[in-house]
Amino acid sequence: MPIKASAPRSVLLVCLGNICRSPTAEEILRQKAAVAGMSLTIDSAGTGDWHLGEHPDVRAQKHAKARGYNISKLVSRQVKADDFYQFDLILAMDKQNLADLQAIKDSLTDASDQDSEHESNKLATLALLSEEDPIYGGANVPDPYQGNADDFEAVIDQIESSVDAWIESWKSV
Ligand code: 4NP
């Protein structure tokens, strides 16, 4: 992927459960993109299927709300093959999420070699959320599920920083 890519039209945020990190990132990107005047389709999903149909973890909701992000209405879903055709950019919260996404993309690339309807060059670009971040660059957003209040605050700090960095990179192309 070209690191300095032009602004995507659609971004999917992905973590493991889609109840802590990625719904938080979805709302942070939604608000910051709106402030930047960018028109973006934004959604989030999990690589796992344990929490399908659930609203975000109550701790994630509480910490996000205190920072100005209402994620209470979001509903967990799992990543699906169609996401790789529908979204320009898929951002993973950590390296395991990225590896899991890459495995799905690879399987779709192989399948599309035999399927003229789905061209592999139209599949979403994958990256770590922190990829453009001058502070957290290359780092995982640590999974807060077994953590404490400080861990949930740190997730928001890190996601805000990394989302700011992506928006700056899209503006500068
Ligand atoms: P998330 O956090 O990936 O940030 O949504 C987690 C939520 C649930 C689980 C793991 C991580 N879980 O194992 O159920």
C-alpha cells in the first residue's frame, strides 16, 4: 500500500470483539472526519464472533462518553468477505487483527484469480491504525478487555492520536 494514499471514501475499523476498541475508533474517526470536512463511510467489525449483536462493552461506552463520543447505539458484527470489496481501507487495531485480515484477503485474492466477477485489485487496503502515527507508530492498540479504567483511557488517547495522523496524511496528498 502507498503509505501516503489519497483520502479513502470508506474505512472499516477492526479489532477482535468489536465491543471495545473498534467501535471507539469508529466514532472517533466519524467525528474527526466531520470536523475535517471529509465525506467518509465508516463502520467497524470484529475478527471474532463472541459478541455479535451486542452493544459496546459498558466500560468502553462510559469512557468514550466522558470524552465526547457516544458509542452506545453501535452493534457488534463480524468481518465478512464483502467488506474487502466494499471498503477502500480497513484499519486493524493490532498486529494479530491485521494478520487475520490479511489471511482473509489472501484467500479472496486466490479465489478472485478464478472469478472474473471479483477483481483482486479492488480489494481493500489493509493497515494498522497506528501506521501514520508519529507517537504510537507501528504499535498495537492494546486490548483493554481484561484491563482497568486506565487501559480504557489509554485506548482513547491512542486512537485519537492515530486518527488525527491518518486525517493529516489524507489532507497532505
Ligand atoms: P475488543 O476487545 O477487541 O477491543 O472489542 C475485546 C472484547 C472481547 C474479547 C476480547 C477483546 N473477548 O475475548 O471476548
